[in-house]
Amino acid sequence: MKRLAIVIALFALGSSALAVDLKRYETRLDVGADGSGRAQATVEVRKAAPGRLKLPTGFAALPDFAADEAPAGAMMTPRSADGTAWIELTLPEGVPAEFTLRFGFATPGVLAAPRPEKGQKPTLPEGSRVLRHTFVNTQDASIGRYALVARLPSGEIVHRIQEQSPAVKRKEFTPRVELDRLDGQQSATLQLSGLRQGDRTAMSIEVVPARRSPAWALMLLPLALAWLWQFKDLARPSAAAAKGDAT
């Protein structure tokens, strides 16, 4: 908590466009078979004013960063320190009050098998990998809705949701982590509305190959054999039919 407070204070000191609101902040994360991926973020900005704003990302670094859409004269610069990455957004005079930002970056090793401590045994079975994501609103501007949509590699599914926080409140009608399908592959969406400065949301999911267990075939084998034995007489010609064919 102390470290989080320091990070928030540093973000506040570096931001001068404090009246801005973020209506929607959504990141799509496409994960490849090797565990690396590519993130594409869309941020809808409202009540913008000239100055600087630091956008948190929820990732440790932003390699291969690309600014895809921004208002004329605005600059997006990726920054990182102490395992935290953010976008430094500089807004010029005459910036529109409402606009949309789009940017992308690589996410190496976002899906990986946990490494056990020295002398400890693995806590997950072979083939299992974990995707973790934590987002903290470290800047003063509120966020209407935040979402991370993680599209899993082909042939892999969520086996277990290890963490989904904060807990869903009574007035919320959607789960914190929602499993669905996106472009033919399973996806997991972390979502939270009404984030103020310091609010945190996180998910951790265990991902496994979508293999069909051979146990089902072994269980059905006796039933198949019994069915064949019961109808064995239908499968062979009767004696009368065989005699008729002979005449």
C-alpha cells in the first residue's frame, strides 16, 4: 500500500490536465501460442484541456509501442519505471474537449507457467499456464469503465479463475471476470466501472490445453459392446433367409 501511494503521488505531480475524464478505457489483448501477445487500447477522453496526463496501462513495459490515433498536436510517449508502465499524454492548446486515443504495444510473456521457488515443487500440473493482470487508476481523472479483453491462444481454455477483484457488489449485474468467445477462441474479460484514483482491479486465470479426455471413450466402450451383443442377431442373416437364397 505504501508503494502504491508513492506511485499515485508521482503520477499526480506529473499531471497538469486534471479536469479530464476517461469515459471508457478498453484494452484488447491477443495472446499467441508462445505466451506473448499484442495489446490494442482504446481510450475515450472527455473534458480535455491543454496539459499533461499520465495514463496507467496495467503492464510493466510497453515495447514496440505505436500511437494509432490522437488529436492533432497531441503526443503519446511510453514511460516505465519500477515495473510500472504508463503513457505520458501531452495535449496542446486548442485540443477538442472530446476525442479518442488508440495505441498498441507488445506484451512478451503475458501467459506463462509459474516458476516455483527454489526447493519447492510446481503448484500447477504440466501444461497449465497463468495470465495475470492488475490495473490501478493512478491518475486523478476518473474512469467510467475499464476493461481488459484477453483472447486466449487457439486450442486453450480457462480451467480456473484464481483471482477476480474487487468482489462484485449487489448492484452490479455482470461478473468481474466474464468468459466468452472472441473470433473463434475463448476470451476472458476483466471489467470494472467507476474507477477513482487509487482503485484497483485484477484477474488471474489458469489456462490449459482443451484436450478431450480418453476417459470418456473408456466409459462408453462397455455400453457399445453391450449394444452390439444385444443386437447381434440382427447383424447376421437368419437361417430361413439363407435357405431361401440358396434355392
